[in-house]
Amino acid sequence: MSDNLILPSDQISVKTVLVVEDDEDIGALIVEALSQETPYQALLATDGLQALEMIRSFAPRLFLLDYRLPGMDGIELYDHLHATKGLESVPTLMISVNVPMLEMQKRSIIYMKKPFDLGELLQTISKLLT
């Protein structure tokens, strides 16, 4: 008998979204909605440093970033994440009340204004992951 772990093919292909949101209620809502309403897995980080630590153990297929984060803003975090080998082309969706539009355009970051419609958010995420 083999000691190799064999995962079902659907588990191997699950796309993971890294949600970085310092408001834990909003972050939990997004993570719960993604796991209940989509085939995607979502993990929550509450600041940029935690997000940078988390990407050491898995490779997300989408970054969902709040702009206003403690320690570093969403643009700085985006730059760090996309400077990581293997994550250079991961799409990013930024959510916030206000963002520096010029910086967003330079990086081709998609933006949704808070408060957002949850259905619209889930639809945008699905489009980015297909």
C-alpha cells in the first residue's frame, strides 16, 4: 500500500482568494460568502504583514485587498505581492472608500467602492478567476 496522499482532483484545482481586510467583520463576510456561494476557497489576513507571511505557504489565484490597511496600504501590499516569484500575474481587486486612482491605473488594479454590493463583488471575483 502506498503512503502517497492522493487528493481528489477537485481539491487540487480549488482556486484560493487571499482576502486582506483589517475590518474583521467585513473580511469574515467576504470569506463566508465566497465559501458558501462560489467554488473558491478564501483565506483572511487582517494586515499586509500577515498576508505576506501567508503567501509563503500557498499561492493565491486572486488578491482581494482593502486599500486602508495598518502598517502598509493596499498599493504597497500589491507591490510586495506582485514582486514575489510566481505571483507576478495574479489579478487583484481593491476595495475601499477612496483609492489613489492614478496608482491603481498604473498597475491595472480593478477597484470596487465600499460599501459594495455582495452579489456584484462575487460576480467580479468569478470573472477574474475564469
